[in-house]
Amino acid sequence: MAIKSKDYYAEIESVYKKPEDYELAGKGNAYVRIDAEAKVTGKAIYTDDVSFPDMYYCKLVHSPYAHALIKSIDFSEALKVPGVKGVLTGKDFPEGHNLGNPEAFKELADKEPLCRKKVRMIGDEVAAVCATTEEIATEAAKLVKVEYEPLQPVLDPFDSMQPDAPAIHYPDSSNLSIFTVMNAGDPDKAFEEADYTDKRYYKTQEMVHAAIEPHGAVAKYENGEWTVWSTTQGAYVSRYWIAWGLGVPESQVRLIKPMVGGGFGGKLDVFAHELCPCKFAQMTGHPVKCVLKRDEVFMCTRTRHPISFELESAFTKEGKLLAKRCKHILDGGAYGGSGIAANTLSLICATFPYKVENIDMHARRPYTNHPASGAMRGYSACQVHFAHEIHMDEAANDLGIDPLEIRRINEITPYYTGPTGLEFTSCKFEECLVACAEAVDWKNRERYPIGSGQALGLSGSGFMSGTGFPVLVTPHYCSSSTIVRLNREGYAVVFSGANDIGQGCDTVMTMIVAEELGLRMDEVKLIQSDTTSTPWDAGSFGSRVTFLGGNACRRAVGDAKLKLLKHWAEEWGCKPSDITMKDHRVFVKGDAEKNISYNEACFGYEEKNFGRCVAGVGSFAHEGDKDIYVKNVGNYATAYSFSASAAKVTVDKETGQVELDDFVFGHDCGRPLNIRAVEGQIEGSVLLGFGFSCFEECIYDEEGRHKNPSFRDYRFPTALDMPPIKTIICSEYDPEGPMGAKEAGEGSTAPVGSAIGNAINYATGLTLKELPITPEKLWRALRENEKTGRKEFGAEDLPEKFANMPPLPQRD
């Protein structure tokens, strides 16, 4: 059932514009991004651009071992270097104040600001040095001598779960950081009665976000308070954990988010490079900057979870999906943080976009001594939909059913409730599938015989439009708040805590306010996320900003608009809903006497209200079952997007090289607020998905050392690798979204890898079940096929590993 607005907002809705009256929303090229000029001209201020004349610099000392005890730290040589102003170890931070991500699971926080007694991954931060220049700090950090006692590293998640595995975090305890179980219906009965059942295995790799801007922070300490500029995706969440890590009240920390040069999930957590400048700023009385080098970003921040899958499905002979069993093993790396949520999300993503009433699923996230895995664009959906969509094609082929038709047979339809309680609203999944199939001429795909070197592939997916989880403990479970102030000088100001990390949400908020007030975009000023001057927002993750932040913004401008129109309705003897705001004027249609400028309207309100300005406040909270994060049953989000994609590939069977010839993407994003921005998001998603399927992989040696931590050695697709992309927006006004919108940021990554993977499988006549499908892997598979006739490649070690897993722990 759709979630309705609370009574508090019912009156506001009466003065909202009707969709048919929109001037900006959904008009494509009606407006450009508000930060475009600053970015194009190089005037945009990023964290590394924040500078002070008396600024010092911080550099971190990293562990060369994946698993070791810290015996001693000697700073004597470093302190002899002229210009060194201070040093830090873990003892300089309050013990037990570990860093995490969700406040509600603070007991799971496991990352010390600087490691005190033990390191758990290569790159773990053990000390920090502060100096007058970056060069001096770098040289001094090299002179810090740390004595370690190496321990046996655990680099395989299956080995990590064994009872005799070395303890990564706590002696005599399991390395399982979290596990999740989801059950519904009677899967055992469904499997017994099915015409077709199977069991298959898949594996995805570890990859990094590769944002152009590296992580960094600048801290200033004045009057007993810190001001921190940080490359963050969530200013308020970062403030919380910085204050916690320092052992001070949140009121003593102000977090300002400058422009962010890409996040993709990698800038959700708080790290040592944010805490150490704060300590040094307090210690020295000078502002302190710490910006990571590229190899530090690779090793010390977050990566996408590698996931191993065991999937079983049960179908009727006509292709109806009856039941699904699955086991997901996520390599969590050394720490939790934002990665904790990925475990549950992997199962949620497995329950749609297809109807399945009987499920038996569990996911485990063990610690290993790899770099910590966390959130990355798609947040488990990319890995899950790769495995489950390759699996769908395998089942279709075994049943002799067209892969498009088996998807249409099982597709989710509008206002369906899933087996674990997900409540879907608008849904254009079928339209997405059909549009993509038509665009690539799927009905004539037999013109590319299997194994011919050319083929088409299809895939589908779904994603949540904003997670309801607000990360921190908030009143009424609020995820976002906005303030809008109307000014008698002829403009409006938006105070938005939403975190623009490059996706353009600041522009969306500006547009929403301009649309409702009848102003031009340049007559709306936006104050970017700053914990002192803007209200609460949970941050940019889970495709939540347009939906949750946009709803909060619309409610805020609606609150201000209602106050203004109530005043003039009383003056003019009409109802607020009779008054229109358009083209910088406030008027009653057809009555020339009741027509004034926006400036006059605001002035008149203030005149009557003793000079008080017109201001509105709006917030948005997910009204679903708040215990879903514990019970794993309930509605996770207020709305869900759906996507489909189709790829045409050519495989050079002599070299294994894959060319992506054409790509079509169909996306159900509700009503697109800015068509050009949606298209841009989708094109970026195709690039990321192509990299996920055929290029990107973090490679480690047997000691856990990263072998390719640079853009020179970590290969990802460039513009020269990209195909022509056709974007098809299958829009339908969603009743819960701001102006009818749903997400268009993360969900659009999810079906890309599997569409390309399915196309490669048909082009080669093989079934490749492990990512990335690099030319070398493909070449070896093709040669092996020529020699032995073998058809399936990848994930060969998983049947034995899954069979030898220890049983799930018992819940308390």
C-alpha cells in the first residue's frame, strides 16, 4: 500500500503546482546545473583547495603487514627533521571510541582512528606526523620506525569462517562480522513440486571507486571548536563520528562539505585522515590538511565487496519462478563501517525485480585481512544482479524459453508486495524490458548464432529509491530536513543539508523551489551542506537524495508558500489554492486587481507579521517498518525503480578482446525532473558497469599486498572504450516521489554487467561465471574449450567451499 503524507502536510499539498503546470520539472533542457560555471572554469572549491597562510600538513604511517601486532613505535628520527610539529599514535585518541557508520549499531564499530595494538590490513594507519610543509611531513613519516610481530593473514572469506581460523578482531571469537537470513513461503515444498530445479555458482571481484578526487580533510581549531572541511558524502554522519572519535560533543565540531569530485560510496565512512588533522590542529593551533595519495585511497578507504554465490531456483516448465534458495558470502575485509548494510542489501536485491513467493536466503560477511569493503554505487545490487541475471538466462536456456519471455513471465507489476514485505508503487519494468528488446531487435537475435563472436544480451534489475534508514538516531526516524526562506528583495534561499557529490542534487533542490514559487533558477540561492548553517540530512547513499531530500525540500517550500498564500488569500478574500505563483508574480487568474510581484507579496507578508520573514521547514521520514533492519521483514523504501538493459558485443575469439558495440538502457525513474541529468547518470552507469564486467579488479599477492594501486595499473574503461548508448526513460508519475520522481543514480548501474556478461556468453558459446571477464581470462577459456569441449568457466572452487562452510550461528 502506498504511504500517504501525514495530516501535517495535507494542507501544504493544496498549494502545490499540478504536474500539468510544471515549467521546469521534466522539461529536459529547461535548466542547467547551478555549479556548471564554477566547475567548467576551475573556480569550484574542493577540499584540497581550502588553504590558510599558516597551514600545516599531516601524513599517515601505514602498516606493511596484513595482520600483525604492534610492538613499538619510535618517532626519534622523525622528530629530528626541521619543520616537524607533532606526532600521533592510537593512544592519543580515547580508547573504545572506534569508528563505524550506523549509530544504531555502534557496538559494531571496529576501526580505531589509529591502530593501538594490532593491524588488520596492509595500509592500516598506525601513526601520523604533522609538519610545516607536505614534503617535510612525507619524509618524516618515512622515518617513523614501527616494530611489528607478524601474524598469519586470512585472505579468503571461506577460510576466515572456519573455527580454527586466526582471530582477526577479537580472541576466541568468530570472524563473522554479520549474517542475515530471509525466509518466506515454503521453498522446500516448491522445490519438490517444481518441473525444473538447478544449483549454480558465481563470483564477483573486488574493485575500487576510482573517484578523480582523492580523500582529504582540513581541520581548524578555534575557541574550543573544530571546523572541518572534508570529502564526505554525509556531513552530519561524518561530524558524529569525528566527534565520537575525538571524544567530544558534536556541538564542538562543524563539518563543511565543499565540492566533492566523485564519491560512489567510497566517501561515506570516516577515516584517520579526518581525525588526525583535528588532533594536530588542537595541538599546534594551526589549520592542518591531510590529502591521501592515490595508493592510500586504494589501500585505506573502501572497496566494493567481492561476493561468492550459491544459487538454486525452481521453475514450472512454462517458466514460472516458484522458489529461490541462495547463499551470499561477502568478503568484508578488515572492518565494518558502511559495509555492514551491504549484507542485508544483497538479499533484498535478490527478491526483485521478479516475483518469487518462496525464498530461503542467507548472507554472511566475514572479516578478512583485505582492505575493508564498504558501499559502492549499486550497494550490492551490481554483484547480486550479475549472478542472478546470468542464472536467469541459464534457466531460460535449459527450459527452452526466450530469456526475454521468462523475465516477462515473472516480472514485478505495480502495487505488488514482495515475500518479505517490500511494497512497490509505480512500476514500468515490463516497459523497460520491451523497449530495450525492441531497440536491439531482440526478436531477430538468431542472426547472431551462438558462438559466432557476436551476440545480444539482456538483463533486468530493481533498486530502492532511498533507504529509509537515517544512519544516526533521529526524531521520528527523519532522514532529511530543509529550510526555505523567501526574501522581499526578490529571491529565495534554500538551506539544504543534502550532500551533492557530483550527481547534481543541489540543482534539483533549486529547481523544486523555483518551480513551486514561479521564480527563475538564478533567483533561488542554495546554501550547501554545513552542519552549522544547514539542517539535518543523512547523506548521499542508497539513491536517497532526490527522493527523500527532494520531498523534504518540496515540503519546506510548500510550508513557506502556504504561509504566504494564506496571508494574501485573507487580503483578497479567496482560498490559498486559488492563487498562482508564476513568472515572479503572485495572482488570482482572471482578476487583474489581485496581481502583485513576488517582491511585493513577501514585503506585504512581513509588513503584516511585524517584519518576520516568510520561512518554511520540511522533513521526510520513511514511514515503513523501522525494525526491518533487525527482523529483515518489512518495507525497506518508499518507492523502487526498475531498469533493463541490452548489449551487443563482438568478441575476437583469437585474442579474447571484447568490444561493446551498442548499449540500450531502459529506466523507470518515475517522472524525470531533469531528463538531461538522468541521461548523464545512465551513461555514467554504463561506463561503471562495463568496467565492472570486463576491466576492473583489485589484485593482491599471497601476503595481502595490493599489486595495482594506481590508475596506471588499475585498468578501467575510458571514453575510447564506450559504445553508442541509447537511453529510454520509461516514466510514470510516482505518487510518493517529489513531483513524481524516483531514483536514477545507483539503480541504473545494476543491470549493466549482467547484460554484457550474457552477451559475451552467447557470443562465445561458453558460460563465464566470474568477473571480470578480461581478454586473458576469455582467451584461456576459449583455448580450453577447443581442447576439451568444456563450456563453463569461473567459480570452479565454490562448490567445495560452500559445502565445507560451518553452520550459521544461532541467534540470541
